[in-house]
Amino acid sequence: MLLDRGMVFMSDTRTNAGLDNISTFCKMSIWEEPGERVITLLSAGNLATTQAAVSLLNERMKAPEERAPSVMAAASMFQVAQIVADTLREVIALHDEAGQRADSAFHATLLLGGQIKGSAQRLFLIYPEGNFIEAAEDTPFFQIGEIKYGRPILVRAFDAGMSFEEAMRLLVVSFDSTIKANLTVGPPMDYQFVEVDACRTATRGRIEEDDPYFQTLSNGWGDALKHALDRLPVFDAQD
Amino acid sequence: MLLDRGMVFMSDTRTNAGLDNISTFCKMSIWEEPGERVITLLSAGNLATTQAAVSLLNERMKAPEERAPSVMAAASMFQVAQIVADTLREVIALHDEAGQRADSAFHATLLLGGQIKGSAQRLFLIYPEGNFIEAAEDTPFFQIGEIKYGRPILVRAFDAGMSFEEAMRLLVVSFDSTIKANLTVGPPMDYQFVEVDACRTATRGRIEEDDPYFQTLSNGWGDALKHALDRLPVFDAQD
């Protein structure tokens, strides 16, 4: 999400190849040259696709003589988004061409955010087709993956003036709503704060399932919701 | 939902054939012989399919000499569920066979609940394939259609001991969460209460978009959620 004071990213770590094959993988990649640029990539969808895309992006950084552009050399966040989007589309096209057909099996969606010194913070949502949209004032946050359960509280409570600490509270509650309802999303959750114009990570970390703060919010939110519901009038069929 | 004191049903009325073709249709059918049996059917999915299924069920009631069984003559709610499920499967199979192939285009899911004098209230969820599951103590409510947005509040706040008036408050808030996030669900909403062992509708009605109660809850819930969130501690990266 894009706040007045910076960006906040959160991703879960649950991946699955069916209910009987659940693993933990970090879905957050960060490329950083502190003070010059910071780029964060979150992924949802086919893990092989997103890992291949991230690996390709990393390879290009290590071999500067290659013609392929690097996200660390691009002049703007828009160019970074183009590079990442092209890489994603190439990876998906490669597997699709190999004749391994399954409905959207190799698809993935990416969230890309960051800042390059001298420009503003920008946030993009990149589709499997390689096109992308950018967050703006009217839509200052994006979700990817299993978005529906956690969306209502984001829609209701998002406020660009929030502090990082308040944004984290909202994100944890939003993730917890999904975790309670859907096995494809699960802790631990990775998070990162990036302050405006710092062009570096302010804080990053991981919230484990037994994290006291996560437990407090997960348990407290149920009670808070019931309390909130009780404050509203009950239905009266005579009204 | 199955409450200790009876059943509560709610359905929206939004149907769409694409974003540019939105209409209002009642998705709640009630068959009733007061004191002897009451049967309620909610539908989600392809409107042509669910209307055809309901029409077929009605036709069979009007022509008692036909061999096909009627939901008003079946000896148990389980038999009613079988009749409805078979009808749904037949309708879907008919259109699928006609060669009009589209991914799940003719599919529909049904919620069937009711009571026949001398037996308990029962609630079934009927799949397009014609099989079905029954609500039990562990899962005393079902949702069909666009279920994800409204699910977290149901999971958190459902209590079988609720009054009808409290259940309505919960249902309106759950529907409103979906309505705020998704154009495929919209008011007005139809509702019905059926008291245990009465075998008749206690109350039914429709909540329009400009209904004062709906407006109060829709507006009040946003504030109540923000208030609930504020009661939880903010994140502290030092914890």
C-alpha cells in the first residue's frame, strides 16, 4: 500500500500443489542500493513461474555485459515495471509453448513497488499477460492472490495518513481474515516498510504463527468484530 | 443458516450477463403448505439454469399424474434434496449436451432448506453435479455464489443462539461487505425466517437499497470496523 509516509508490503509464505502438498516459500524479493533505489517484488500464482522470473532478473544483474536490461540499472520505476513484466511474460510463454497445457497453470501475478532517487514512490500490479497498472490516489493499494476475504476491511479502513504501525495492524487483520477462511494462505508473513525519499528499507521482518502480536490481533479481532456488530441496531421486521 | 430457533435465508437479486447487462431477479423460491411443510430454495449461478430447474419443479407439482416426484409430496427433506438435485443435474446436462460449450457456463449451485412436519429442519447445499451436502452442528450455515468477501464476519460472529433479528443484522453486514467490493452482488435482498416446528414462513420480505435499516448498517459498519480496529494494539517492530 502507498501511504503518505511511504510504502508497506506484506506477503504470506504459503504455497501449495494441492492440499496434500503445502510448503513455505518467501514471496517477497527486495533489490536495494541504499539511498539510490529500493525495489520490492511480491508474487502470487505458480511458484515455478515466479521463482524463474526472479532468478532471471537476478541473473541479469550479475552479468552486466548481457544486453538484457537490469532492474538495478533502469532509469525509472516505469522501466523497472516493463523489465519485470517482460520477464514474467517470457517465462509464462516458455512453459505454455512447451505444450504443457493446463488452465492458467503457469500464470502468476506480481506486485512491484519502489523508488529511484529523484522520482516518487510508485506501485504496480503486473498481470501474467505482461501488462500492468499503477496505483494512484483513488486506488492506493493492491492485493494479489487470494484477495477477497481480506478486501472488505481494507476498503473500509484504509487511510493514506496512517502510520506504518497502524498500516501493519490493518494488514495483519486483513491477512488473518483470509487465513481463517482459506488454507491457501498461511503464516508466517513477511513485511517491509519503505519511507518516502529514503530509497532504502526502513524495517523488514517476518511474523511467525506464534508471534504474540499476531496472536493478540487474531484473537482480539474476533471479539472486536462481535463488539462492533453489537453496536449496530438489530433488525426489526416492522420498520 | 440453521439457528436454535429456526432457519434464516437471505439472497440478493443481482444477475448479470456481463457488466453491461445487469438485472434484478428474485433468487428465492418458497413452496409451502403451512403447518405441514415449508421448503425454501436459493440459487446462484446461471439464471437460465436455475429458472428452468425451478420451473420444472413447479410443473411437476401442477401435474400430479406425472411419474416424476414432487417436492410437495416427498416424504422427507432428504428426498426433496434428491429431487431438486436430480432436476438441476438434468437441466445442466441438457444444455451441455446441446453442444453449447463454455467453461461451467450452465452451472448453478442451490441452497435448499426446510422442514416437513414430524422431522427436523434441514439445510442442504446442492452442487451442479447433482450431489449435495447437509449443514450440521459444526457447519450450521452455507453460502453460495460470491461467498468470500462476506465469509470472515460470518465465521467470526455466527452463533446458533442468535435471535432472528440478530441473524438479520449479521447477514446484512455480510452481504454489505460483498456489495461494497463486487458488482455481481447487489440489493435488494430477499429474506425469510422459518421457526422450528412451525412448518410455515414466519416472516419474509425484501430490503431495498434505500431501506433505512440497510443504510444504517451499511454506513454504521464502516465506522464500527474502524472503531474495532482502533481497539487493537498497533504494531511495534521492537516487540
